[in-house]
Amino acid sequence: MGNLQIEGLCKGWDFPVLDRLDLTVEEGEFFVVVGPSGIGKTTLLRLVAGLEAPDAGRIIVAGKDITALPPYRRRVAMTFESYALYPHMSVYRNIASPLIARKTPKAQIETRVREVAKLLQIEQLLERKPGEISGGQKQRTALGRTLISDPEIFLLDEPISHLDAKIRHELREQFHNLEALRKVATLYVTHDYSEALSLGDRVGMMGAGGLVQIGTPRELFEKPANLFVARNLGQPGMNIVETTMARENDKLSLHALAGGTLQFQLSPAQAGRLNGKNSGAISLGIRPQHIRVLVNGETARQNEQIIDGTVDVFEALGATSIVIADVGGTTLTALGLPDETLNYRQQIKLAVDTHAFHLFDSSSGRAV
């Protein structure tokens, strides 16, 4: 097959959406584009599919420039967020429609449809119409129509975002195991960070104008390049505390600008990342999993700083719990143990892993 290359892609209307976007997705790679709604993720897929015309740039598949080709001449298969099934056709004919359009022999169509239906566990639905099946079954049908196409590029536009949690989990497992997706380049769009981290060989965070960071799921989660990536990747989201630097007795510390008493002392290595600055504004990032609620007389571990807080919100989620606490005028979110129970306005102690800090320049938003 081949890979997907995007060079200097631009698209805008009354405002810019994509600005000189560059991306290469290798053959067999599952590349996930994640970002908030309205940022341009679907526009990118529509440009690759030929449903929109770019203002500038090139789209290359398997070494061939397809930028000017109409959709029907591109070997690209797209699953739409809204299913886009033919309501008057059976599930069988919806899945078979790409092969019917190519005038594929009936025997071959029958074989391929049955194979795909078995893979997606919808064999018993082939004679039904879309109005007679559930949302999850409709999404499987739409995915089956995409898989049967034997394309050079798969484009998947939030294909499981509207489904219930159980079906989403099942389909995510299938995305991991579908051999068809590993034979070509796949571009998958979602606003759900957990999907992105679970599915992607690589992940691209979409921001204003294009992809603001590309890397493995672990790289984006553990080393966000800027505040935008830090805020939009993770659930619960990263705590961002606006601070100012202060040097005391040759040690650099960060004081929360929200007032109160919250401050953190930086290690020599962290202080060195600030290029010798002694003052200025820094955005301090702390992921909730790096803040522990101390219970039953627990003490701090190595590299942890103990701070006092008051519970504002407590959510028991079964496998874990979420604690939102007021700490000296600053709100921090922490992850708790599944068997913890905390009450509103309860006084607690939090242990913060100071070696897990993320530091960002407050003016530019870039990681330092």
C-alpha cells in the first residue's frame, strides 16, 4: 500500500483553521488526532478524503499527489461521526455499497460482507434496516462499510464517541486487533484523550492552526510541550497553578499568585531549567495522580511535600476517587484510594510529589 504525507496544508474560511500543517503517517501506523471540539480535526479528514479543497499544500498517498483528485478517485475510506448510513438499504447493502459501486462480482461481495460482519459481530443483523438497529450496531455497520473498501488510507472521524461505555470499550479492543487497519495508514480523530492514549501508535494534539505536538502517547502525557497540551490531555485535567518565583537562602521557590500560603521549593535540577532566573511568572503543572491524600497517620515519601487542605468536592468512582481541595486559596485536584470517604469541608493533608512538577513559561505557555 503506502503512507500518507501532508505538506503545508492550509484551510480557512473567515478565519484560519489549518495553517501550513505537515504530517506523515506511515503504512500500518494508527495515528490519532486529539483535541477539543471545533479545532479543525474533522476538517483535516475531509481534506484528505477530498470532501473539502485546501487553500494551499499537498496531500500525497503512496507517493502520488492526490490533492486535485475528486473523492471517487481517491482510495480513501472514511467512517463518519454521524454514521451516514443509507436508511432504505439493509445492513448488508450498506456494508457492500463500496464494492457494488465498483461492480465487484456478487460472489466476492457475499464473501467479503460475511467476513466483515463476522469480525464486527453483526452477522445476525444483515437483513435489517438502519432504523431497526441500535446506535452501536449502526456504528459497526458504518465501520464495516469502511473496512470492506480495501483502501490505501483509513479515515475514522470520532467513530465511537456517541456510544455507551461498554460498546466503546468493545470497539476499542477491535481497533487494536483489526488486521485491515494495520495494512494501511489510519488517521483517527477523537476529542477523548483516553481513546487517543489507548489506540494511537502516535498521537497529534490539534490546536489553533494545526498540530501543536506529535509523539507517542507516553511522550505527550508525560512531557507536554506547552500549556495547551497539558490542559487538554488527561482526566482529571492537570492542576495549573500560576506562581511567581522567589529566591530564599540560595533556594528557588514558587509562590501561588492566588494568595494564601501555598508555595513549593524547587530542586536544583528544576531551578536549572529556569535558566538562572530569580523572579518572574511560572505556570506550575501537577497531575492529580501525583497528589496523595494522607490517611491513617501516613507520612511523606521521598520527594513529597505535605500541604494542608480543605475538601470542596469528593467523588467516589469505584476503582478510585477524586478529591478537589482548597489549599491556601488555591484549588487542587487529587486522586484518592477507592475505599476513602471524605466529607465536605473536612481538613486533610496532601502529599505532593515535587519531582513530578511540569514548569511552563506563563507568557508563552511553552514548557521550560
